[in-house]
Amino acid sequence: MANYIHIIPFGLDRDRVIYLLQKFPPYKVYFLVYKNETESDADYAEKAKAVMKDVDDLITLAEKEHITVSYEDFEDLFLRIFAIMAKEKQEGNEVISHAFLGPRMACYALWLAASLTDTKAYYIRAAKYLPKGDTFSMGVLKEIELLQIPVLVPSRSEINLLEYLLDHKGSMTGSLKKIVKSIGLENFNGMKNMNSSIVKMSYCIRELKRNHYITVKSMDRKQQNIELTRLGTLIAKTYKILKGEKYSSEYFSIH
């Protein structure tokens, strides 16, 4: 039987968190703790301490890890959550995401990462929402398991190009032939000759540009500059994490 691993944003909800913890008794809990970047953040964190103590007292036997994240940096927040999910799933555990707590940014990141890793994300509707006080809500009205929305995943050849760009400061300039030589024929679905690989490269560039993973600028008749977008950078780092390469070490060691 798989162990349940919970990912819980740091917040002012007690009953809804406890509901999921009781339904899926945790082996380990990751708390997302937000940086105190403003006076308001610090006040929020202080209020949340009492709530989190109640949660801690309920799960004394579970392992706990606190991970500090920023409200402002969606990419970093997503990659940290994704790394947790990928690591735990590879170890055969079942991940439960509390996608109803903390700032909306955390909920979006949890939902997207859950869709990419085929893990469970839940929204719990409270019986009563409180306008002010030490908790945000009381009771549980309804449990909703969020749908996993299919995410457009690049082909293996496209991923190879994204990862190459990521490893080379996010851009490169040259002819299609030069780009193919740089990346290697073996990274184009087993293509064995240059002409076939150039055709494949042209297709990869077209698809990545169409899906907003890269921008392409013609320098002259043969030369073009290819550059990662923010989305392309995020996807490339995501696949680095899945492969356990160097970018994963920024978050977790994944084996």
C-alpha cells in the first residue's frame, strides 16, 4: 500500500486541512512556508502559527518538511512543488495536494503540477467562511477532487532542443545544419542522416514556436536565432527534474 504524502500551503484553515489529513493519514507532510516579504506577510504568518500547531499535534507520527517559497515567483513555486511530486511518485507514494489554501498562486501551481504528474489535488469547500479572526473558515461542506487537465507535452526531439537551449544560456544562432550538429543526430528520434535530421529540426522549431516555447528570428537567408521563452524555460527545467539532472538539485535529489 502506498504512503500518503501531503502538500499543504501555509495558511489560516484548520478544519479543511484536518479533513484531508484524516481521510488520507499522512506518512509525510510538506508545508509550503511563504517568505515574509511584507509586514502583511509577517502578520499572516504569525496568525497561522496557532493553526499549524493544531495540525502538527494531529500528525505527530508523520514526517514533516517546511519549504520556504515566494508569493511572487510562480516558476520557482511550481518547480519546487513539481519536484516533490515527481520524487514521491517515483518512490511509489501517493501525493495529496491541498489546492485550496494560501495564495491563489500556490493553488494554480499545485493544480498544474498535479496534472503533469498524475497526482491528486483537492478543493475542500468550507461550511462557513469567516470575515476575520484566527481562522479563515469553519467546517467542511464538500470535497471536490480536481480534474487533471491534459497539458500539451513536447515530443522527445522538441524536449531535447529545449534542454539544449537551457544548457546554453537560453539561446543559439546558426543554420539548421549547425544546430543539428550541436545537438546531435541521435537526439532526433533515431535519425541517421543529416538531411532527415534537418527536416526534423525544422518541424521541431515550427511546433515549439507555435506553442510559445521559443521565439525565432531570421538573421539572414540561412541563419536564425532561437531563444527560449519563459514558458519554454519552465518546461525545460521540468524535464530536467524528471531526468534527475542538475536542475533537480536546486529543489530535491531525485533518483
